[in-house]
Amino acid sequence: MRHRRSGRKFGRASAPRKAMYRIMVTDLLRHEVIRTTHAKSKEVAPLAEKMVTHAKRGDLHNRRQAAAFITDKKVLSKAFDELADRYRDRNGGYTRVIKLGKRAGDGAEMALIELVD
């Protein structure tokens, strides 16, 4: 039984799962909206929120923390320059998950995850 076990495994070992999360957060910060399964979007949203919080704080330690997770330097600079200014007056809630319905191929529940304007 999985009582009190948090997080989803997605049939992957921990290293590929963490790499998937890093790539998805980087793509979300780059494009500001991505289409994925609902379960993956629920896992990625808190990680993206944490990266925006690092960007808002903006000091060297937080930049290094974010750089250890975000895989593209251009996206990192976008987060610290553009997104940090955009969310300066907002206390959390930087992402939104919108359900889209089932995928035609396998019936997986799909969702959009986007950065709130």
C-alpha cells in the first residue's frame, strides 16, 4: 500500500525522472505553456514555482540553485530578468493547470500547464 507516500514514479528510475522534471520546467519557463499529462503537470508545477521564487530573490545563491536545475542558460537569464520582474508583487501561484480531456491514443488525461500573467 502507498499510504503517505508522496510523488509519482512514472515507471522511471529516479535519475531519468529527475531529468524529465528538469527538462519540463526548463521548457515551461522558455515557452510559458506546455501540454502534457495531468499527472506530470501536477508534479512539475511546484518545481516551476520554486524556480520563479529563486528568480524573485535574485541573489547569487538563488541563481546557483536555479542554475543547478534549469538546463539552459538563456532560460535561466529569462527567469531572473523577465519573470522575476513580472511576478515581483505576486506571492506564489505562478502556474496554472488546465485539464484538456483524454488523449486519443491511450486515453491519458491531458493538461496545459502555463505561467499566470
